[in-house]
Amino acid sequence: MKYAVIMAGGTGKRLWPLSRQKRPKQVLRLLDGHTLLERCFERLTPIFDIRNIIVLTNAAYVDVVRQDLPSLPSGNVIAEPTVRDTAGAIGLAASVLARTDPQAAMAVVTADQLIEPAEVLQGALRDALTFVDSNPDALVTFGIKPTFPSTQLGYVKCGEPRAVARCRNPIHSVEAFKEKPDLATAQGYLADGRYFWNSGMFVWKAKTILANLTRFVPQTSEPLRRIAASWDTPDQNKVLAEQFPQLPKISIDYAVMERATDVHAIRLDCRWLDMGSFAALADIIESDDRGNVVVAGASEVLDCKNSIIVTEDKGHLIAAIGLDNVVVAHTPDATLVCRADQTERLKELLASIESHHRSEFL
């Protein structure tokens, strides 16, 4: 059977104060009143039975995730008791699925991406599921056709495409994974044509990714075995709380993808954005004739340009005069005002807030 796993554990510190420790970026209503998590879920429902969609999230986010996806069965939201990066989260989901369905095929997607049109991803997911059904040892990722030489994204180097029976998309063998490059290298990747942005989305058999985790990160084996053995028993939460923190904190790329051999990719030629910063809002929300991005129920903006002004409070008026390249992000208890080119210092700011014992604002 086929399953979808939505990774929804990120905090989104670069979108503070909109995103918080108990309210992550994927449930912010910035997309015409909808959330990234809702949009992600909607992309999956044409392919997967709702009962076969699982959301993995931080324990602190379980309630807000369930509120955001009321049609999803409550038990399909799995709480990670601590942060263990993507290898641990994927291992947890694969262990739970393989326990009840040894032939489970799983698609892993992330909740904080904007993908348009959705049909491009849906077609690629269908092809990837078809491919792993015939090639059960294969690991499939998705490479995004780059539109500019990004230095903030990882890349996947792919071999020549080949046609595969019952798949509309060609399948590439993956030759290498590349970390975030400098500008000159990124320009070379763009010109080469064989390098695609690493999407962080995957399709594989649950038992296959577990076998690879055991091979390359053997210390994952026993904790995941114990978690699976206790699942759906009275000891489930107790064992999960004890064993999950024993997993190494490592990404699935470092743990498996960069070391495995039977790795393949499908290219996605679509609009793809990782909603990790205020700058990304300028890419998904139409600006006015002076380059301002305004997300507010009520606003008055005079002589401003190239600025980002955001609030989810429809009853709150934001008024601004003479701003140039400034971010204003309003919430009921905290407001950020900074130059747009200084938003990379948000983690530094949050550390300062914490050091001054103001954790209620984090």
C-alpha cells in the first residue's frame, strides 16, 4: 500500500515573530487565509487515501496540526518527543508503517514548501511510486529545475534520463549530492544542466530505507526496533519517549542518500519555494507598483518601497510612511522592525531575547 509522510516539525525562526516555538511557520495563514500545511495536504489527497497520510511533527505542535487538518485522523499525527533531524523522523515513520505493512511504499514531503502547479508534483509522485514498486531497492528523490544560481540550496547531480515503463517522467540516476555552493560554482551548475535543486522529498519502500539506515547508521536499528514493537500497545508513548532521543541527530541526506548507490531522481519543472524567510513572501505574494509586499486586513502605506509588511490580525491597521527595504511583522504580543537585508540576524536576535529571560516571546 502507498502512504504519504508530511514532515512538519520545523520552527521557522527566520519568520519570527509570526512563527513561534508553539506555532510553526507551516500553520501561519499567509496564503489567502490558508496555511502551507493545508496546501501540502491538499496536494496529496488526489493520490493517497486520507487514512494513509501521516504528519510527523514536534510534540509542541500536535494540537495546532490537528486543528489545521481536521479531516485527518487524529492518530495520524505522530509527535516526535525531541528533535532528531530528518533521519530519525523518517526512520520513525518507516518503522511504524513497516510494522503493519511490510510492503509499504512511502512518499516523504515537507510542509513548508510551495509547489505550483500541484499536478507536476502529483505526476512525479505517481511515477516514483510505480518505479519503486518494480525496483524495491531503489531510493527516489526529486530535483527541482533551477531558475537561478542559488547559493542557499543543495544540488543533485543527475545522469542522463531514461524512459521507464508506466512512468510519464524520465528517471535519472543520481551521481552526486552537492552542498550549498559559492556563487561561481552555482553559476556553473546552472550552465551545466545536470544539476537540480535538492527538494528534500523522497519515495521508497519503508523496509528499504530502514535497511539503509541500519547499514549506514547502525545505531538507529535497536531504538527503531523497540519503537516499532511497542507501537499500538499501552507502552507506545513511554517507549517512544525513551528510545527516540537515542537516535543520532543527522539528516537523511548525510545518513543515507549521499552514501547509497541505488539512488534515482525525477526532475520537477515547476514553481518551487522553500518558505523559510520573509524574502520568500516576496516570491509568493504579489507586490504593489513600488515593490511592497503587504499581508494585512487593513493597511495604509505612503511613499514606501521594497518593504514587507505582515500581520495575520485582520482587525489591526498597519500604517507606514517612507519605508525603504524594511520588514514590519506584527503579532499581538511582539513586532519586528528591521532592514530587509538584516533578517539573517534573526537567530541572533532570538538568542538575545532568550538571554534576557523573555522566553514567553519566543
